[in-house]
Amino acid sequence: MRRIKLFCLLMGLSASVNLMAQNPWVIKADKIDPANYYGITVANGMIGIVSSPEPFKVKNVVLAGAYDLYGRGRVSNFLNSFNLLNMYLEVDGRRLDAKMVSNFKQELDMQHAAMTTTFDYGDNASIKYTYYSLRQLPYTVLMDVSVTAKKAISITAASVMEAPDALKQVENYYNEIDRPHVTISLLTSTAKSPTGKLQLCASTSFLFNEPHGQEPRVIHEMWDNNMHLMKFSHQLTAGQTYSYGVTGSSITSAHHPDPLNEAERLTIFALLEGKDRLIKFHNQAWDKIWESDIQIEGDAQAQQDVHSMLYHLYSFSREGTALSPSPMGLSGLGYNGHVFWDTDLWMYPAMLVLHPEIAKSMVEYRFERLEAARKNAFSHGYKGAMFPWESADSGVEETPVWALSGPFEHHITADVANAAWNYYCVTQDKEWLREKGWPILSATADFWASRVERNGPGHYDIKNVVAADEWAENIDNNAFTNAAAQVNLKNATAAAKILGLTANPDWMNVANNIPILKMDNGVTAEFATYKGEGIKQADVNLLAYPLKTITDPAQIKRDLEYYETRVPNEGTPAMTQGVFALLYARIGNGDKAYHWFKEAYEPNLNPPFRVIAETKGGTNPYFATGAGGIIQAMLMGFGGLDITPTGIVQIKSKLPANWKSLKITGAGVNKVTYTVK
């Protein structure tokens, strides 16, 4: 009997150790290989900082909304800003690099968006630094450094401002502002974007803990037109810890009419707020964001991974900006920083459920570019508004000409419209619907009424499109395109009724005559001539969710079982398997849903932070589109949440056998909690 009790006790301890194996909030990188290193991003929805395996370096700094014409495809591209957190540290005259240090470790605290690096320099010193993209200050960053001397040492610390290669006409400034209570040293640079369209500016300043008059003396050094620095020196005794910081701001003429002076003003503001207040308000802002969370009981690794996905989605978007994230968010220059359906269909719904106020920025981005969409429809001989497949700052088509998706992937127009309708559904904001939603819904409905080819009842065909499955080019009657158009037309009609307006009766006539085709085996056909080819990404299965044009569980299952075998193991994006997971959870197969949940992202992970690449074995993280699809699987699949015309409701769903419960907190405008056991 004792042996049985002991065995049970040991098993219980083993289970609890397993549950503690992964911290739900902290991703640690203890063994870092610089040759196999994919950085993780700290961002606040405006400025993204990507980590580096080199001490006191960051890979790049990306600003949302800053584009110019250069590089790939003769179209607008995202721009790297000045790398305002590059620094160096010298100990006894030797500048530290990766080869000189030991115990080099990094960890991301996702709860408070803080990236910490620690390492030792022989028997001389232990070093720790943490940087933040401050959530309360959209254009401002902070690095907090502490050096602990193991013996008496001298340190020299520098803040280095270097211009990215693409920038031109770089000008560097150094200013000291003396006040009775403070001395401010400003290291500032400004440059033009490649065509001269934008002015980009950045400024940094040291933060010292010493009383005024006892701070170290700051020295400015000009190296060349593209790089300058400021530095100070300090003596440490054995056992002493010395702390200092750097704060800085980066802004462009896309964000402010006077970016040079504003960069310095914002840096001065942060400096005089002080490090403690900056971190306090940053943490408070993130605490507020995490009131909307997904909590898994019984799967520690899945919990950490889901927090990572949420963290990235939260980091790449921001309330009040009228900006919308690209597939790679603020993790780099992937996809030129352009906005695709990746936002409207994949990232946005997750954000809409958890943070409608942030999702509003994404819809506002589209509304502000409605006029450009009208001109795009006109250019193609259609009525209403036709949104571009790739969009940047102006709202014109930004797809490189070699990609046929630009002229032909028309479902994007319905994706934008249906996102607008869903914003109304979740918020029930009739004033917004009248002012912003209705113009989008009515103009896009007019587009589809002019886009169809009227070949008799049931044959209002939509021909010559690129499907949602982008391997299917210039085909007719694509399932997703046709169904998304139907939903767009019906939602526009419903919006008119809510607002007391008269809908164009032709919208419902068109919607009721757009065909959804089937094959002889009863499976929904991806397009008119589809013969079972492999598919790049989900298409037909999207008719069950999010479009809900297919509602029969038997048909949903039939389509799932057919198309899940048509997705190759390589070269396909992560969100496809996320939809499979979502649908299996909804039709009651929790274990198959769990298989596809894991399959959606685990083969795409890169070291050392488990960042998601676009495809299995891919090397282009962070793929926020995939994260959006998987978080929708958590919310609308396992969690059973459903967006309806009267708000969010919870429908029946099934958890995996190894999950004890799933809890969704802070959903919708009323911040409701939903639980599934």
C-alpha cells in the first residue's frame, strides 16, 4: 500500500514538474548559436526592435507607417530607422564582443514586453541590460544597463547612432541643454529616405542616477557622415554595481511635420520622466492589455506558445493609429511591410474579440484608403470600390507586377468589407456603422454587383481570379471568392436595414445567384476546373469559418477530410492548419483539432525563441498571419466564440483530451470571461 502511495506521489510530483517546465510568460534562450539565431521583437505597435546575438546590439529598428520606393519590385517598401539602441561597452580599455564573453543568455518577458540580456566578462564584470519599446510612448525606447564589477575596473559606455544603408543625406547633431536641475546630452541624426520622400530622425540621451552635477562627463565623437556616438567613463570598485540607461525616440515626416525637433522633444520628455516612471507606465499599459488573455490548463508549452502569439499580435498593432500590420508585423522588412488579407481575415478577428479598440485602427486604415479603392475599381472597369491586394501608405496597388495577385486576387475587397461588418457586430456601434462601415460595405457591394458576369439564374459567375489558394491563378468561380462576395452583399443589405436606409435590391439578387460549385463526390469544388490538385492554403474550408456559408456539419467534415490531404508538407503558410484545428474543434473532434493546432506552428519554429516562420522549415519570422490564424483556432475553435450580428456568443466546442480547461478573459467591449472545460 505504501509503495502505491509513494508511486502516486512521485507521479503527481512529475506532473507538477512538467507543468512548471515552461514559464507561461518568459521565453529563455540559454544556449545561443549566433549562426542559427532568429531574433525576437520588442514592439509597441509603432516601433519594433529586433534582437541580436551580439552584446549591446539590436538587429534593426522598424517604424510602422514609414514607406518609400526602393529595392524590391518598384513598389513602396518598409524602411529601417536609425538603430538608436546600438551601444558598446569597454572594460579596462577592451571593447566587449560575443567572443570575449561567457554565460550569454537572453530572455523575453512577454507580460511586460521586456528583453533582457546577461553575460560575464571573465573575472572582471557581470553585465545585464534590458530594453523596452515603451507602450505608453509610441515613438520612444529605453535601455536599462547595470554593470557589476568583480574587481576594480574602468568602464566606457557609448550610445552609437548609425544610419541604415538605404538612407541618404545624413546629418548628425550633438546638443547639450543646461538647466539648473539637469544637463541633457542629445545625440541626434536625420536623413532622407531613398527618393527623398520622407525625413527620418532619431535622438538619444543617457539617463544617469547620480545627483545633478555629479553625473559622468559625456563626450561626443563624430566618426563619419553615417555614424557618430556619445560616451562616458566611470570607475567601479570590486563588488560595486553601476547602472545607467539610454532613452531615445525615432519618428518620421510620415508621422509628424517636424520630425527632427520632435525626436529631440520626445527624448527630452522621456529623460525627464525618468527611468522608474517610464518602466512603471509601460508595465501598467501591458497589464491593461493582458486583461484580455487565453489561459490553458494542462499544457505548459502550448500556454507559453499561445502567449507568444498573443504577445506578437499585441506588439504589432496599436490603438488610435489608423495603421494595419503586415504579415511580418514590426519584426523586419518582410513583404515590404505591405498590408494584405493577412490582416483583415487572419490577424484582425483575434484582435477584434480581445481588443476592439486596437482592431478599430485596422478598419480605420482601410476606411482612409476607400477613395483610392474607388479609383482602382474605375481603372479596372468596375463600379464601387476595389481594394488592392497589397497596400501601403497611399492605398494604391503595391503588388510587384510579376505577381498576378495584384490585378486578380479580388477576394481582398470582400475581406475588407466583412472585417468592417464584424467590427459593427462586436461593438454594436451604429454611429460608426453609419459613418465608416456603411461607406465601405455599400461601395464594395457595388463592386461585386458590377464584377459578376450575369449568365442566367444561379450563374452570376465571377471569372478570371486568383483564388485564396494562390496556386490557383486565373480560374473561374473560386469557392472562397464567390462565397466572400455573397457575404459582402448580404452584410451590406443588413447594414442598410439597421441604419434605416434602402439597400440596392440588386445586391441580394446577385448574392443569391453566385454559384458555389461541388464535385461529383459531394465535396465543395475549389474552382470550376478543380481536379484535386495540391493547395497552398485554406480556401474551401473558409466557407465554414469565417464565412459561415456552409453550416451543415456533415458537409464541413467532408470538405475538411478532403482538403486536409491536399496541403503539402512544405511551402504552405501556417494559418491553413489553424483553420483545420478551428473547424475540428467546432464539430467536436478535439484530438484532431489538437493535431492541426500543433501542426500549424511547431514545424515552423526557429531558435532560440520559438519564433514562427511563414512555412515549415522557413527562415522568415515573425509570421503574424499564422499567429492570427492559430489564435482564432483558440478563440473561435476550442473556445467556441462566434461573432454574430448581435454580438459575441459561445457555441459548443471540444477541447483536446490533454487540456483540462480553456479560459478566455476580457472578450469584447464588455470584457467578458468565457470558460470551456
